[in-house]
Amino acid sequence: MKRKTITSWEEYKKGFLTGTQNNVYDNYPETDQEDDIKYDIVYIVALSDEMDHLLNVFNIDDINYKEHSGLQYIGFSYKVNGKELNIAILKPCGMGLVPASMAITQAIILMKPRLIMMTGVCATPKDKANFGDILLFDSVYLHDEGKITEAGLQPDIRTINVSKKVSDTFDKVIGLTGQINLISKKWPEKMTRREPLEVKRGVAASGMAVIANEKSISEKINHQRKLLAIDMESYAIAYCATSMYNECDWAVIKSVQDNGDSDKKDTYRHYACYTSARCSILFLEQYFSK
């Protein structure tokens, strides 16, 4: 997985997005290595494509699989503003709230990270954002929590907000318009490149199922008119990080893959994985600024 300057989409796919690597992420190789390193940042990803693009933007040539008390992940160090930080990337055993909660809880207990991050893809209601746009999750809630009556779901919306530090960092990232524009310009596939690339912040909702129904999206907007993003795992990130101990912060940065309706396709999946991963580095540079 040697990194090089990419001039075309075909070269990009050949260099970074190999099917064999995706299979490896789904089944970590067996290892008896016990890792006692403390990690500053733990990334959680739900999809193999999201893992691929994170490794790409961090320029990871040789994948270093590690294990700590049964938790398997990829660990490496990365310099941010001249300071070397230890970063772990782990992919839970499945998609959704339960696998994510299990992995995050174990990672927090074993690694005691300063920051839990999640990047990848999400849905957005139509006209809220364009495909590939980067969404910063200000707060998250469960969209399917509440009471089901004959009239339908009566939701209990209980949001978890990001910390002031994360909120301030989001503001700084939004102000980096020049660097945000470069993210899009460096994408090699013209068909899915969207310019200008926008960064927006707002409310996100998580649930147990993938949504591909416009009526369901409309109901969720009726419950929360400021809804910007929908995914399956972000509530687990926020809940675990804020419930276990005060020194663990959390931030979710995802990009738009679809509108969660019947036209749901994966056309913009790679672009969304890429833009969110690249933006997360801008976030780290601001979050860990001197």
C-alpha cells in the first residue's frame, strides 16, 4: 500500500482501495502482540472504505496491527503541530450502535484517550447539504427513542452536546476555507468532485437501521427541524465518551453520501469518506494547537 502522487481515479483505486485490504479489515489477523501504549486519539470507523481513506490521509504505508486485552486495532504515531500523538483506528465487529458502544467502551477503559473521533459517511435531508459536504456534529440524539402509539412514534429527544473546546474548534475549521477548497481539488475523480465544498455544523440523529425512505426522513424533520445529519453510530460515540470519565472528549465529522431516500446510492461514498477523513486532520491541527 505504497503512497504516491495520484493523477487519476484509476491510480487512486489501485494504490489505496484494494479489495484484499477491505477483507483484512473485516477479519483482523491473529496476533499475540500486547500493546500497552497510551493513545491520545482513538478513531472509530464502521466501514472498510472509511478505514481505507483514513489510512490514506495519514500516509500509512505499513499497517501495524496491535492488540490490547482482546481489542484489535491499527496503531501509529502522527505529528500534529510538531507534537507526536499516538493514534489508534479500530473497526467494530459490525455496524450500528451496539457494536460501536462495545468497541468504544473497551477502548476508553484500556487506552484512556483524550479524544474519540469518528469519520465516514452519513445521510442528510434534501436541500440541507450537497453530496460530499462535510458535516460537523454539534449534538446527537436517538431518532427512534420514545413511545410508539397508534399515531406513531412519540419521540424523546435527549441530545448530547459537544464540549466547548470541540465547538470552538469546529468554528476554526469552518473558517479554513482555503484548506477546505484544497480537499476537493485534490480528489482525482472528476465525476464525484463537488466544488465548492462546504463545511456545516448542526444536529445529528442516530438509529438502529439504515434509512432509505423519504417519508421516514420527513417524520424526523418534523420531530427536529434543525436536523442536519443521520447515521447509525454517532450517539454511541457521544454517550460512551461523556459517560465514562470527564477527560475524554468526542467529535464526529462525517460527509454526505445520500439523502436517506429511495434514491440512496453509493456513488459518493468514496468521496464522502475522503473529505471527512481529510477534514479530521484539519480538526486535529486546531484542537491540539499550541
